[in-house]
Amino acid sequence: MIRVIIVDDQKVITQGLKMLLESEPDIQIVGTGSNGVEAIQLAADLRPDVLLIDQNMPVMMGIEAVRKINSQFSDIAILLLSGSDQDDCITEALQAGAKGYLLKTTSSEDLASSIRAVHRGYSQMGPGLLEKLLAKVSPPNGVPANVPPLQSPVKTKLFQILDIPSKFDQDKITSFLQSVTDAQVATELINQLEKLLQRNPHHVSALYLAGQMTDRFQQKPKQSMNYFRLAFQNSQEQEFPLQVNLHICSAAWAVSSDEAFQWLDTIFKEWPQDKSYQSFFDGIAQVFGPSTEPYRLLKAAWEIQHLNYLCEQTNALKSNLSQLLNSLTVLA
């Protein structure tokens, strides 16, 4: 749970943000304030993970409070909200120690994503603000300065996918993977994923993405399979839906079909007796396709298993009939 403090001199804004953010499952509002002095005291008393603070406030302005809080509590990630997109305000906020600068027009969804991003240690800028700053930066020879972006759109998409470790959104993951076409960008994203996995080695979506991009852009099958292997193990341990396990198996199939089939066989053998096998094969058909080798092999295995069961039932019935006939013979 991300513990957040909101500081804004306009009570209606504070209450509105509080209501919107508390609807997020992983965000908890632990305090609110109305000026910079209160922000400093709240930070000292409550030690939140993230401080969301307005710039223009009475008693003490937001940037001054950011500077003081950052000097005392550097572990608190600070997001500054402002109605101004002036270059000097943005630069001053970042120099004071803010991890992000957002405009007050930011949507609640983007605000929640930004809170999660700075909580994980990343910087966050509102749309267009970074470009505005970089447009001002150019060396004497006229070549654009090589200033690394604080937050690129592809990274924003990645953070949104990884926001909730217990969630695996295959549609968003597929769309994200299709959007990554540059090897250099992919390498940077893999590095970000590895840093995340150092903190949370059980993050299924992160493991799956790392496996996909390592295989696609770095051609390291052993490392890629290791990511997929861990993704599959954690998916089962955390009881993710069948479809998640199947998508992991499908991705791993392209690297090592033998091991991927072993995983599919494990799912098949552990399938609950009280569940219909039809739902299992519907899932296989949807992820792999009904004419693919995994589907045909598992279907054949099920048919053999079903025939063995019928044989056992038939033998048991024959035995019961034999006993019944013997009983009737004695009575006659």
C-alpha cells in the first residue's frame, strides 16, 4: 500500500483528490494539509511514501516546502502539482528535490500512475513539459543536447502494466510489446524490469515481459527461459487464472517447446476433478490454436486418460454383474 499525503490550500481540491485516489486499491491517503508549513510537519509525523503538494499556497509555497522536506526526509517521493507550465517553475521544483511535476489538469488515472511511478523511484513529468524544457537546451554548435528523458511514453505504458503485481493484462502486454521496436529502448526497458525484479522477484507480469524482450531483442534463450520459468512458477503459486499460465507457456514454447509442454502437462494433470476439461481445452485453443501441436497432444492425452477411465468403469461393472449372477444362482 502506497501511503500518500495531499497538501493544497483549496479544500475542495484536497477532498476531491482524496476521494479519487482512495478508490485506487493500492493507494492510502494518510493525511492532508493546506500549506507548506503543514506539509513539513505532516511529513515528519506520518513519514508517507509520497507527498502530493500544490505550488501556490499561503504561509509557505510548495517549492520551499519541497526543498525543506527533501533535505530532512529524502526517502519521501514528492510530486508537485501546479497550474503553471513555466520553465523556471519546473526547473526550480526539480532542483528542490521533487521527483515529478504535474499540471493540475492531470487526470486522476494519470495522477495515480505518477504516484506509483515516483514511489518506485522513477521521475515523472506531465505531458509536454519535458519536451518544453528540452527545446530550450541546445549546445553552441546547434546540435540538440543529449539529455536523457525523465519519462518516455513507452516507460509510462510499462509502469501502467506493472502497477499492480497481482494483475496480468494480456491485451495491454501484447499492445506494449508490439509498440517496442527499437533494440536500444528494449535494452533500457529490460534494465528497468531487472531493477524491479530485484525488489519484487515474484512479479509475474515483469518476469513475462523480461522473458519476451530478452528473447526478441537480445537472443538469449537460456536467460529468457529462466524468466519464463519463474513467471510460470509464480503464476501457479499465486493462483493466477488458467489463461495467464497458458500465455506464459505459449511464449516459452517459442524458446523451448519441450519444457513448455512439460508445464502444460503439469496444468493438465493438476486440473481439478470437479472442473470440466472443456474449459481447459477452450483455453488451449484460444491461446495456441485448435490445430496446433500442444492442443493435439493434450487432446490425445485426455482421450487416452478418458478411455482408461471407461475401461476401469467397465471392469468394475463386469465384476458387479458377475457377483450379482452368482447371488441369483445361489438363490435359485
